Amino acid sequence: MLKKTLVSSLLVTSLFYVAPSIAQEQETAKPSVIYNISGNLPNLKFSLTASEGRTLTEQDVKGKVVVLFFGYASCPDICPTTMAQLSMVKNMLENDADKVQIIFLSVDPHRDTPEVLQAYVDAFDNGAIGLTGTEKEIADIARRYRVAYQIEKPKANDPNNYEVMHAKGIYIFDAKGKVQFLASDSQEPEALLAKIQTILPSST
């Protein structure tokens, strides 16, 4: 019970992100913390929209380690930083890179169409899949993994001008879709790499 309480507290407080300036973020950067949360969250499960209107589910990534990050394409700093560092992890995996699938799940379905989202993740050249859905679909999966996010009211006369607050944790699922780790952020790709390597599926 204590471990589950810790996970809940972690997700709604220490991982909650409000976009600061890049300079401020650099000044307050702290080493990554990676929590073993095996058994504390449900297995990977989703049915969301990818580019070209395709519906993807957890079955489409079955057999791969899944690195799941919640964000949005207009995010000014933490999202591009995280995606760039996940690219570093994929590069460091070398021959095992194809055993890992990065999923970028948008919490901003109003602005992030499937095509906009996929174009965004393609820029990082790490093979990531961009996923979005309806407001309810996003809210349901966020609730499933205890992810906090909030969309502010749009600015007057500009429906696309608003801020988004979201959790910045990175979820890591094994090849069977079971949750294994939650990283506080991706500031130390080597630490993420070490954890991912412990759950890589066998080549045989």
C-alpha cells in the first residue's frame, strides 16, 4: 500500500510540469530518478489515432519495450528536450534499437492533429509514433496511468493560444506490456538506457 501511495503522490506532484523558461529549467535541473513501479499500474492498453487516420492499439507494439511520454507538439522546452534525449537512448542501443518503441501521446488533441503530431516526432528521427484521440480518450488513458495535465482557457479571440500543463514522467513497459519503470525525466540518457537494457526481449 505504501508503494502505491508513493506512486500516486509522485505522479500528481513531483512530475507535474508547468512550462518555465529554458534558462530557469537549466538552473533547477536535477538528476533523473527512475522508480521501479512494477505491479503498481495497469498493463499497457490503448486505442488511439496515428497518422493517416490509423487506429493503433497496444497489439501494434507487442513484443517491444515501450517508452511512453505524454506531451504536446507546441511544448516550448521539456517535450523537445525529452524527445531529443530519447533519441540519444535509441542511438546508444545500437543493434537493439528496433526492440524499443517510443510513443509520444498528445494531451492537446485540439491542436495536435495526427499529421501535425507525427511530423513533430519525425523531426527527432527516433522512430517515435505520435498518438492522439478525442478529449475523452486522452482523459481515460491519462487517468489509467495517473497522469496529471491541464489545458488552460484559450486567449480571447485566439482559440489556438493557450497553455498546457502536464506531467513530465517517462513510462517504460516491457515487451509483454507490463509497466516496469517511471523516470522523473530524461536528463540522464545513460540511466534510462541501463534500465531499458534490463528488460529488452531476447533476440532468439
